[in-house]
Amino acid sequence: MISAQCFAQHLRERDIPFVTLDFFKGEVKKESPYRAYMGVKILYRLDSLQQLNTEEFKVKFITKVEPDRAGNFFDLDRVPSEEIEYVLNHERGHLVIGFICANKLEKIISGGTWSKNFRKEIHEEYLKQLKKISRLHDEYDEGTRHGVWKKEQAKWDRRLRELFINTY
């Protein structure tokens, strides 16, 4: 028997790091319309497997969220020094979105029942959720004009925090 706590989410607000310039190791893309870019990787593993019967399985799905440091860039020539912290905060929002997705994935996949083809089914669900979260990244950038609109950025900071807390 597996306890309900076995499937509890493990990513909490304290796990989301504050973003610094060290998160941006990629080459600046001068042709990019963006002053900074934060890519996020959501890695996963199947931590345990329980066979319920001959046709059904439960898994414990564990995620890890990492910034794509090698692909991330921050163009210091296009960001005035007084705006660096502000732009870093906007880029942190993309990392928060990655954590939102990771927790949703853990909840959906660990809470589901899967067939003998669970690896394929889980990977398909993973890709489906990544598409949804991609739309949230786009909405976030459009809603803040990539962090330029400060009042809207503050609203999105609160919204992303609420969305993340609601994934527990």
C-alpha cells in the first residue's frame, strides 16, 4: 500500500531561486528583440512503480526544474544598470512558470493510473503539459511586454505566485 503522502509535491516556493546574472551564460543574440532570455528545463524521472493489477500501474513522478544557463542570455548593453534587477525579476517569472508546470506534472502523473504502455503515455502527457505551459510563457510576455510594463509586471508576479501555490 502506498500512502497519499508518497505522492505529495516536493517543489515549494522556497525552492525557486532568485535569478542573478550567473543564470545567463549563453551568447547574447544581438538580432533578438529581447534584452534577456530565460529558458527553463523540466527534467523528470519515474521514482517508483506500483502494479495495481495486470493492466494498471501507478507511478511516482519526480521533476527537477533548471534554468538553461547555456542558452540563456542577458544583454547588458541593452539594459540600463538601474533596470537590471527589474529585468532579472521578469526573467525569474519564466522560471516560476517552469515550477508551476513541474508541480502540475507531478500531480497529474503521480495521481493517474496508467496502462502497460505507461512510459509512452506519461511522455505524451509531459509533452501536452509543456505545450500548455508554453502558452503561459507567451501570455506572461505579452501581458508585461517582456517586463517593460511595470504595473502589469507586478500583477503578473502576484498571479504567478498564486498559480504556483495552488499547485501544492
